[in-house]
Amino acid sequence: MTHGIHHITMICGDAQENLDFYVGLLGMRLVKLTVNFDDPTAYHFYYGDATGSPGSALTFFPYPDGRSALIGNAMVSELGLSVPVGSLAYWQDRLASAGVQILFEQDRFGADSIAFSDRDGLPLRLIESGEPGQAWPEMTVPVEYAITKSQRATIMAGTSHVRGGETATGQLMKDMLGWESIQTNGNVSRYGTPDGSILDIINEPNQAWGRGGHGGVHHIAFRIDSHEHQIELMHRLEAKGHRTSGEVDRTYFRSIYFREPGGVLFEVATDEPGMMIDETFESLGRSLRLPPQYEGRRDLIERALPKLVRPEAGAAR
Ligand code: ZN
């Protein structure tokens, strides 16, 4: 079984614009600067808390030439980011003064929140939850307001497999991934884990199918506590007819991938070894990290990637 969201990965357009938004404006830490392990012509940005802990990370593949995502069935329709209790007023001011259109409203289950989108149109929501996290060098937002977790997501499940009022996605979350059903409101069912992760599943028969692209979620990764349990889960999934990728080494975690019945790509990732396997706390994200198979081509890879300007503290654009 899994115990929460590990990271969520998106496609974006312009790399610099994405870095300016998530580091410069949202104040997340760039904890790892690397390339798409399946395509080293593209960056892979990992944003997170001070140490890039599981449950804090949003990651992006910038592909400037792609098209925009369409939110619809078989897509993630929104991500939720946790900010410390009492910090929404700060964010309202900060986002509004940066020219971001915001909506101060309650989420589907009555929590105060700020809804807005990133530069590629990815729908985001800030929700107050818990205490401030740990500070790090060169923070662009004071630690008492900084985003702590990125472990809420909303999925628009396909509708063809509802049984006993529950989507096939919801059944998978409970039966295979070990999540609890928390609450249902109309056509939205909420599932969660004790670490505070939340997945809302929308069952909307008349919703058109979505498609991936800029501003779209590529996959959601769930935490698993050991490699042994990961292999066990892979065998259980395969025994139930889910085709998996088999084991994949992502340097910072080990992964398996499969498509859930509603159409969203899921990953199950280990907490270990984590972001600090190849960098210290101080130096996280400061230099381009390449997996061993690409190290020999570092010069070529670096020349082909767009140059980046680091957002400075307080320099939100
Ligand atoms: Zn992933």
C-alpha cells in the first residue's frame, strides 16, 4: 500500500517562465535541476520544500513547442498546495500584486482557499494547513508563509466503470493503494492518507475527454515505504490486470508506472534515496545533475538546453 502523494509531474511551456513563477513568485525551492531521463534535450525541474521531501515536490518538463493541455476526463483538473495556517491574506496580496488573477473562495469541502493558475494555465489552489516548514538559503518568500506541501490533487475520472456509487479510480485507491474514503459531496469523492495527502475524484458523465500538454499534469506519484513493498504492489497490480512499466531507477527514487482505470498515469515511488543523494542541503538545485548514462555527453546536453536566470529573493516577475 502507499501512504500519500510523493510528487506530481507536469508539462510546461517556457522553462524560464516556469522557474520565475514557482521559485520567484510561489517561493518554492528548486531542489533538483536535471533533465528528462527519457529525453535529455529537455530539463526536469523539481520544486519542493527545504529538502524536497516526499509530498512537497512538483516537477516540470518544459517543452516550449508543445500545445496547451485541455482539462477533461482522464486528466488531473487541479492541484492543491498547503500554506501555513493564517497565511492566505499574505498570498492574496502577493499574487494580486504580481498580476495573477485570483479567486478567494471555499473549496468543494468548505475550506477557505485561493484559486489561480500558473503561466501555462495549470489550475492551482492554496489551502491553509499545518505549521510553517523549514527555511533554506535564498528563500523568496518568508518561511512563515512558504508552501509546505503539494499533496492534493483532483482527478476527473472517466465514468464508464462506476460500481456501487464509486468510480473504478476510487476503488483502486482503496483496494490497491491503501487510501481511505473520507467524504463525498455530490459527484466528488475525497480520499486521503494519514500524512495529509488528499485526492478528490470527480465523476462527471458529460465532461469531454481531456488531453495532455502545457499546463497539464503528466502523472501523479504515490509514496511507498520500501523497494520490497513496491515490488509486491507491482505484482498485485499485474495480477489484477494492470500493465506496469516494471521497475525504473530515477536516481532519487525507484519507480513503477501504470495507468489507472480512469486514464491518469500513476507512479509508485520510494522515499529513498531522496534528493540529497548527490547534493548537500546548501547546494540543492544549484547545478545541473545528470544520471550516469548521460554524464559522458554533458557538454552537448548543456549546450542544447536553454540558459536559465535564477530568480533572486523577492524578485518575483
Ligand atoms: Zn514521477
